[in-house]
Amino acid sequence: MLKSMASLLVPRARRSPEHRRALAGTRLAVPAGLRTELGCDAVGVPARFGFKVLSRLPAKGCVYADSDWWWWLVPAGSDQDLTWPLPSCYAPGAEIPDRRPRLIHHPDGTWPYTPPIPLYLLACQLTGTTPVWPAPPVRSAL
């Protein structure tokens, strides 16, 4: 039962009866003129959370959407020491299932990124998950 529940929560490429093949993955394309020196990963949430997340974030980068998922570009490595709560989905390299997402929000500045910490905290709040932070090492010196 847990395996079947998990398969409902994580987006997967779907089969199209018209094309008789699984849809491949796609990398979210960063609009021309935006700086990507930090690399790009993506965080996705089910579409039912999309407007809530978008409206509550203090700063927003590129946001993409299809009928099932909304995706925010974040700097590469934004999953380091974080476990993003289900049903959110972390996509290294901004590689997502190809459901033909379209850009629905373009940032005002030159960076395509949404700050990952506010996005993480909001994902935790919307899913009822307690944020988990790694404890820094304790040092003592005399």
C-alpha cells in the first residue's frame, strides 16, 4: 500500500495512447538573459498548491506549470542537508517529466532562482511537516 501511495505522489512520465510511448524527461529552459552561474535544480509541487506557493513567496524566480505540477527554479544543491516534504518533488538539474510545462512567471531581475529556504519552509507549512535542520557541530575551546 505504501508503494502505491508513493507512486501517486511523485510525478512520472505518462503514457499517451495517441503516441504509444512514454514521455521522456525534459530540462526546464531558462529564458535568455538570465544568469545561471549557480546551476539549476527545480522544486515541484502538485498544481493544487501552486497559487498558494506563488502568492506567499517574498521573492520568485522562474516558475513553470503544467496541468499537474508547478516547478520553481532554485540554485543547484538546494537539497543539501534538506529533505523536501512529500508531496513536493526535488529535481536535480531541473530535469522533470515532460508534460510540456510552460513558463508562467518571469523574474524581475537577472537571476532565475527562487530562494530555496522560504520555498522549503512554505512547502513544510502547506504539507503540515516540521522543518528539519541539520545541527551544526558543537565546538568548545578554552
